[in-house]
Amino acid sequence: MCSCRAAGIAVALLYLMLAGCRTEPRNPKTVVFLIDSSPASLDPRVGTDVQSERIDELLFDGLVDRDAQFRPIPALASSWEQPDPLTWVFHLRTGVHFADGRALTARDVVWTVESMRNGTLISPKAAAYASVETITAPDDATVVFHLRYPDNFLLRNVATGALGVVPAGCGREFWKNPVGTGPFRFVSQQTDQDVVVEGNPLSWRAQPRIERVRFAVVPDAITMALELEKGTGDVAINSLPMDALPELAARPLLKVEDVPGTEVQYLAFNLRDPLLSHVEVRRAIACAIDRGLIIRTLLRGYARPAVSLLPPTHWAWTGNVERYDYDPARAERLLDAAGYRRGADGIRFHLTMKTSTTEDTRLLAAVLQQELARVGVALDLRSYEFATFYSDVTRGAFQMYSLRWIGGNEQPDIFSYVFETKHFSPLGANRGHYSNLKLDALLEDAARTSQMEEQRKDYVEAQEILARDLPAVNLWYLDTVVVHNRRLRGVNPSASGSYRFLESAEVAR
């Protein structure tokens, strides 16, 4: 906790040093949105990093959108039906145009999906359409997906954010000048500097009240906080140090707004490890973690305990599962029962946790080290540059690690991707090699049925199994925290942390 306190003091001192600085001249009609990295690609068929997907949501539309419970609602498709398990028919809105004036037709939708599937460009999203046999456009307003096998996740994979419809014929260079149907249109991009967008007067949605947004790349979190303090930046989301938030909230120019978020922090185990293969050991580790204390101190209250990968507002979520509240006495009993008693030095055994070198992950690991030591588990920490750390994680070269699911856990097929036997890494994200045939059967059944209530029954039971077997510990959901200049009004943060509040916000005149 000392390093967290020291960081807060350092940030406060920097604020005091710059409190009298003159605010730099700026275009009052442009909102400066601070982001920590450049988008990898603004071609929505290619970009899967956070910045690419968040900005693409402003520039492009999918066939459907999602409501607050993550159920599909109309977007470019005004309606759809499933006449049989292998056919989906989408009826497009009339009068929709791309930002360059071209009319949207079914041909554009077909091209968008097929260009990812047929090698026109290399897309990490192609696998999402593995169930598709063919896509046809019987007329300009109708798109028909013919499937190889039933796929109840198709609606989610054609939703805004997962899919962005592009004009027919665009190829590999489309990222340089992307053109969509969204509420904003692309103006310019300078790698590692900024991306500029402006309101799209041809959008079928309501015209944004903000004329122009400049997404300025500021990799350093403290520098980002200072830009907000000086007034040279207008808004930042989920990218500032937690200990900086009270200081920022006290500044008269700024406002801090937060809502319960969907981003989930988890602790994963390698079940091929002789120690961690014992469920009692995994449960003991969960009981040894004082999540409430960590949330109050390390996270400054901007989080909520999690019991599932799905967010609590999701239609398939259940909280009626086995829980592992902070209970070091229970942890001790579980470890004793598993045959791992304390030695003469008080240590039962050693475990190694791999982390990246980023400050927040190293600090969390240090706290977990202290907590597990209280129940006799010596946690050895190994920090690596993120690329090395992530490579080890995806290869299964770890005992324990902690990461976050951002966005992907808003879909119930996350359970298949992370825990189904057929998705052992690298064929999915089952990096800990967890296998439960009952779970596999439930997830396969959920993928086959088109009835949401039947799906929910399967997913509820799946969550119950995962809570008992505990291949990973769901730690907490991080809040969506937006810090913005008070000249920006009507800021309504979303649980997913998207930038779509820009569609309705406005700049005070």
C-alpha cells in the first residue's frame, strides 16, 4: 500500500506545481479526447484493440445493436427473422448512406463479411463467421446468411462493435481513409499523435451536437491527468491512475463520473500444475484474497466484487453460485485438508505468479503476495514486458496470472472460448487447460438452441459448475470512470466503457 500512497503524493505535487499554468489556446468547437495509444487499424474488419474498436463504433454500424441487457435491437437492419436453424434473413433500413454519399445496399454487407472470409484481407474476426456457408443479397434491402450449422451467436457477431459495414469493393488500404455510416466521419490520422473525426451529416442516426473530436495520444497516465488539469484535454475514460481521481474531482474545471462497468479482473490458474490441479488449493487462494480491502484501497472504491465473467446486468448472469468471500480461516482448513500443512518456516508451498511490468498489475501482484503469505502460501512474482508476459500466458507457460476481460465477457459464448475443452490455447483462451465434460455439453446445447430461455438455463448451470470447479477467480468488475472538462455536458458513461456518449454529449457555448 505504501507505493500507492507515494504515487498519490507525487501526483498531488505535480498538480500543485502546474496549478498556476496558463491554459493553452484551443479551438473551442473541438473536443480533445485523451487516449493512451493509437488505434491499430480503423478498418473495422481488422482492428481488434480497444482504441480501434471504440473509435470504429462511432464511424460504423452493424446490422444490429445491443440494449442495456445485451439483447439485440435494430441498427442497419430494421428487422430480421430465422425461418429455419440454418438461415438468417436481415431487412435493411431504407435511405441509409455512407459518409461519402454512397447509398448502403445489401451488397455492402455481403462484401464486408466475405472480404474477411475469402482472404481479400487478413482479419482476426474471420473465425466469428466460421458457421457461414454463403451470404446472398436477393435484393438491395435483404441479406441472407446460409449456415453450415446452427449458430446462435451470429446476431452478436453482426452487432455494432463486432461488425462495421464498409462499402463494397474496399480493400487492404481502407484503413487509411475509412468510410462508414455512423454518427461521426473520419477526417485524419497521425500514428502516435491523433485521430480526428467530425459529425456525419449523412448519418441515419441523430446528428451529434459535437462538431469535431480529436483523439490525442498521450501514453503516460500522469501526463494525461495534467492535460485535463490544464484544460488542454477535455475527456479521458478508464485510463487515469485511481489515486489521481480524488485530486481531479477537486478541480473546479473538471468532473469525475463513474458507473458500474463490465470490465472484469480475473485470476487464472494452470490446472496442469500438480498444486493447482487440486480444487481445494484454488478455493483456498480465493478465500485468502480480501477483495473488499483491495477495492477500497488499491482501487479507491471504483469496482465491485465479481462472481461471474458476465456482467450482472446480462440476461444470462446469475449470482446464485458458490462464493469465496474473504475467510483466511477457511483457506487454512482447505489447505490442511488437501494435505498441505505448514512447515517449520510456516510455509506450505511456493507458487509463481507472472505479471507484466505495468504499475497497476505489479502492485496487485504484490498485494496478493502479502495476502497469500498469511495462509502459508509463498507467492513468487515474475514481471516481464507485456509482449513476453502475454506470449507466456497464451502458451500456457504459467502457474498463475491476472488479466482483464474487456468487452468479450459481454457475450455468453465467453464461457466456451475460455473454458470449453475444445478451446485449449491456441485454439481459444482455455489457457489453464480446464476440462469438464458436463460443462462442454451445456455450452454445446446453448449454441444449438435458438430459445433464449433455454440458453439461459444452460448458462446458469455453466456458471454454477465454474464456481464450484474454480478454474479462475473472478475478482471484480471495474467501474467505467470518465473525467471530463465541465464545458462538456450530457456525458453519460456506458458500462462497457465505449465512447458512444459522444453521440449525445455537447459543448457548452
